[in-house]
Amino acid sequence: MLGIGGSIFIASKTLKPIQEITDKARLLNHHNLNETLPVPNTKDEIAYLAITMNELLKRLRHNFHSIRQFTAHAS
């Protein structure tokens, strides 16, 4: 029983950063692309994924801004 409880505790600690990133990503849309995803202080694949996704969001913000500017100038 102690082993099962310990395994569940470790698994929940390990998956918490993934859940936080997922929860935040689900709330993002074109109105709040200025927000970023949380980056855990783990320096592992999860942190690298969050950093990469934040870079993607930055490019999306830039592209949306460019489209808005083009549309404003075209009209």
C-alpha cells in the first residue's frame, strides 16, 4: 500500500506542470495571445516544450498584428 501511495504521489507531482500548461493553453484564443504558458523550473523536456509553445505564441501574435495592420491599411 505504501508503494502504491508513493507512486501516485510521485506521478501527480510529475504531471502537475503538464496539467498547468494544458489548462492555460486551453484558455488561449485570439483575444489573449499576449499571455504565455507557465514554464516549470525543471530544465527538462516539459520546460523545453513550454518555451517552444511560448515562442509559437509570440509568432502568432506577430502574424495577427501584421494581418490587422494590412487589413486596416487596405480599407
